[in-house]
Amino acid sequence: MSTAVALAMLAREELGKSVFLEKTAQEVQTANSPKTVGKLKWKLADHLAKQKLGHLSTTLPIEPNTPIAAVVRQRMQNKPGSKLFKQARVALDRFVAQRQREAPAQRHGQRMASTYVDISDDAQDWLLPRDCDPDVAYNELQDAINDYALKLDHRRPERLAADAANDPMCRLVRNTYRQGSGYHRPRGYSINPLRRPAC
């Protein structure tokens, strides 16, 4: 379980790295502002920054009898446009904003906890990677798969062809695919929900 979480969190960092490098390439191409390799490497060494950039979508885990479950229920049970519906929408937006703020640091913490042995805050016990919560592992793997699917969808050849006329970054990626080995759909691209671990 812990190995899967650690690899998923590293994969998210690589996703963030690709977002950063694409933005940098676009800046260099459009603004003609060269970047030094040293500066790029320094920025790419920041694990938390890569987690933030790799956060492409937000999923809210909803457990029964929690404040977020009550807000979702309120939104579903009221007519769109009603006062209660609007209140629920505002509250839901706050939950989403909070999750977006907290998720990158939590994911970095999960990567560390899934990789290294540590000591508890009260110094009474060891924190071991094998103690990873199976539900947390399942949710994090599913979220990482979803974000990779989003990123991959933006790189389909037909989409790049449509966007290439207006977007210099799309032209760059499209030309790279033409010159290189082409577009390869990874094995298992049809994203199926993961099976929950039987633990």
C-alpha cells in the first residue's frame, strides 16, 4: 500500500514538473526570455511547488454525518436558484478552496510517510510506511489517475491540431510529436476505476 502511495505522489510531482516546464517553454517562446538551467533545476527541486502544479482537479471525500455531507445534501434537496441552494453552493466553494490549499502539502506529507520511518509526536511509537490507510491509498491513486487522464486528454493529436493555430505551446508540442516518436497511448489508457484493496 505505502509503495503505491509513494509512487502516486511522485507521479503527481512529475505531472507538476511537466506543467512547469510547459509554462517555462511558453514564456521563453512568446516573451523571448531565456532561462538558465541552474534556475530551472532550483525550482524543480521544490517538492511542494510541484505538488501544487500537479493538482489539476479537486475531489472532495464525502463521509456520512460530516459538515460537507450536510452541505451536499442541502444543495441536492433544494431548487436551483433558491436561497438554500445558493448558500450550499457558497459553502461548497469554501470546502473546494480549502481542499485546493491543503491537498499539495497533505500529498507531500503522504509521500514522506509512505517512504520513511519516523517517530510519533509524543515520541512513544514509530510511524511506519506499512501503516498507510488503505482508503487513503485508494483515493490518492484514483485522484492521480484522474489528473493524468485530464493531462493526456489535452495532448491528443486532434486536439493539438485544433489548438495549434492560436497557441504557440500547442504548436511546439504538435511539432515535437511529428519529429519524435509520435503520440503513444499508454497501456491501460481507458481509465477504469481502481478496485478497492481488500485489507
